[in-house]
Amino acid sequence: MTTIAPGGRIGILGDGQLGRMMAMAAAEMGYFVHVFGPGKDSPAAQVSHRSTVADYTDKAALDAFARSVDVITLEFENIPTETLTYLSERVPVRPNARVLEITQDRYFEKIFISNLGIGTANFANVENIDELVQAISHIGTPSILKTRRLGYDGKGQARIDQASAIDPIWEEMQGAPSILEEFVKFRMEISVIVARGVDGETACYCPVENRHKNHILATTLAPADISKRLSSRAEEIAVEIATKIDLIGLLAVEMFVTEDDTILVNELAPRPHNSGHWTIEACAANQFRQIIRAVCGLPLASPVRHANAVMTNLLGNDIADWPKILQDPDNSLHLYGKGEPRDGRKMGHVTKLLPLNKKP
Ligand code: ATP
Ligand code: MG
């Protein structure tokens, strides 16, 4: 079935804060959400109609999940592709397994992007120390070694400053297939979130600037302070990738803007993204409503922004500041219902709206 009308049942793979905000948007539109993930009392399960706590490889649980929903989407790209293939034999899965196959692996992802003629940092596949030596001789230093799979928030990455002294760095990767990337001297990090519907229609939120602390997103400023030309180019790149990868749903495209105003794509995420949380307050239709519309085969909403915004993540003990945050009447506070505020754990975020004529 192409269109899932309101009242239908949406399955979400993954049970974190992105699933939580998707589930709330789906409920606002009259859908019933069934969330599937490994965690008990998860942020998403707390606000969903149904939840299944099971491993992504549990076939019996996946069968029951597939029977209970009309369409499946995800909040997390590291679901085994076999799981997606298995589910898609039973019910539409949007985005599809191939999108995940590409975006789960930094090497496949970069090959895919550069085959479209879109710029990335120079990169090379590295599977052993000899290949690392080879790669450094091509790419030079400084450079960054990243595991191909399962990295997030800068985990599984090491900076290489000298071609010597690489043994301990390779040791740290524990033999995991990796890529070596040229270190980009960017002047700004931006991202574009694009939605693509069942019929190929696309809609982009404006490019935003992302500032990181300790490799974790700290703040998003909407819009990014870049020229019209760069902004259009960034959107064009996002639409091109979403179209060529045959996405249904949302795709976040993280990019570097270099000193000479070249855009290089860093990373893709085929799901709602932390750098799109500002859309909840600042856009007529936020990223979570938009993905629900896309995966249900509904027409996309306008991504137009009616305010500028600054979104700040609340990591670990930052949430203890909630009373102070609420003192500012322009702040919108979001908390994810997570238990222990471990260091660096995303516990919530706060968005402050600004007038359209005021730079964030
Ligand atoms: P996240 O989950 O936050 O997206 P991640 O672990 O998937 O992060 P990346 O996005 O590749 O990894 O890297 C995290 C951050 O490290 C980037 O946002 C950027 O600030 C920095 N970084 C990554 N690759 C490069 C590079 N080639 N040159 C310069 N800085 C880089
Ligand atoms: Mg990233």
C-alpha cells in the first residue's frame, strides 16, 4: 500500500529521542505508533501506543512487529540490513535496506557521494597497518582515521598528525575496517535536512550551522550565515543525494564549508537529525511531521521557516539547569525522559526563537 491514511499504524525501529519525537508527531496526526528497540522504558516507548523490547535479529519479534503495522520507518541507521530486508518482505520499509547499506558504512557512503560528482574530503579505505601507511602517503597529515561502521558523536575516530607513531592509533581501531580522511580546514559546518516522498517530491529545510564540542553537536543556528549561492548549492546537493539514493523519508546531509567556499559532504543520516530539532518551533511543519508524511505517502508539508532559531543540546548534567532555562520565556525546553544523566548523553535540548531579521 502506498498511502497510509491517518488512523494507520506506523512501526519505528529504534527507541531513542528521535523515535520519541517521531511518535509524538505521528500521534498528532492520528496515527498509532509501535516502537521496536532493545531498551526497556525507552524515550520512544514512553510516548508510543505499543512497544516491543527485543533484539533487532529476533525473527519471532520481527514477525509480530511486521504484522502489527502498515509501514515501518527508523530513527537509527545501524539496524542490520538483513532485518530491514526481512521486514520489507512483509510490510513497506521506508527508507529501504539499500539506503542503510550505504549510510551505515563511511566508505560506501563516500564512494556513493563522490560517484555523483559531489565533493568530499579525500579518503582511502584502510584495513591493515600497511594500507594505513599507504593512505597517509597519499592523503598526508593531519588526517582522521574513522571506523567504517558504528561511529557516532566522534566515537571510533583518531586524528593523525604524524606519519610516524601510527602503531598505537591503528591498535586502537582493533582491526576494524576504517577510512582515512584528509583533515578539512573548514570555516563552518552546516547541514541540510531533505524530505523525499513516495512520488519523488522533495522539500529542504534551510541550511543550518552546527557547532560541536568534544565531537558532539552543541548548538545549531538556523539559518546558517552563508551566501544565497552556497545555500542553494547545499540544498541542491541534498536533493541530488536523496534522489539518487532513492530515499523515502528524511535525509540529513552534514557538510563542511571551506575557506574558499567549497562544500564537501561529510556524512549522511537517513532519518530525523539533531540539527533539525529547531524546526519543531520555527517551521510550519517540523522534521518529525515531515518524515511521517513522507513515509505514509502523504504530500510533503512546506519546510518554510517562520522564525530564526538557536538550538542547544542538553548533555548529561546540563538538564539540571532547567529552572534557569525556563526563566527565559522565549526558550522551549525539551526533555527526553531518560534516566541517568551520564556525561555527554543527550538528555534534552532547548530552542530559542528569534525574529527572521535577527541573526542567530
Ligand atoms: P556525529 O554522530 O556527531 O555525526 P560521527 O561520529 O558520525 O559524528 P563525523 O560527523 O564524521 O562523525 O565527525 C564528527 C565531527 O568531527 C565533525 O562534525 C567535524 O567537526 C569533525 N570532523 C570529522 N571529519 C573531519 C574531517 N575530515 N576534517 C575535519 N574535521 C572533521
Ligand atoms: Mg557527523
